[in-house]
Amino acid sequence: MSYVSPFIDPQQYIIKVNDLASEAILVNDWILRVIHETADFTGEHSSNFSILKVFLDQFNENWIKLFQDSRDAASSVSNWLQRADWTTPT
């Protein structure tokens, strides 16, 4: 295959440049779609993650309160059992 100067036959180079331009447009469209979908995903799910964080914080507070209440109840029962007179009357 021999070399043909672009000045003599520019058509082959014009076709290649047009193909590259078409590919660049497709890539650009794909990138814009990915950016848009990422923004939609982030917007949609960030609120879900915020709600999840609120629920986890509430669960943590409730769990600590429940744990402290059960510990206090166990301590009260233990103290009551220690104070109780378990001797049987004769």
C-alpha cells in the first residue's frame, strides 16, 4: 500500500476524522448518561441512607436504655434475693 498525501486525496482522512468525531460524541453521551444516573442514584439513595442512620441512632439509644433497664432489674432482683429470708419455718 502506498502513501497518499492528504493534500492529494483528503477524503480518507475526512472519513477517519468524522468517525473519530462520531465516537467522541457517543463517548460524551455515555459519560453524560453515567453522570446523570449517578446523580439520580445518589439523590435517591442518600435519603435512604439518612433514614437508615436515624433508625440506627434510635436503635442504639433504645438498645442502651433497654440494656440499662434490664441490668437495673436484674440488680434489683439480685438484691431482693439476697435480702430475703430463705430459711424455712420449723
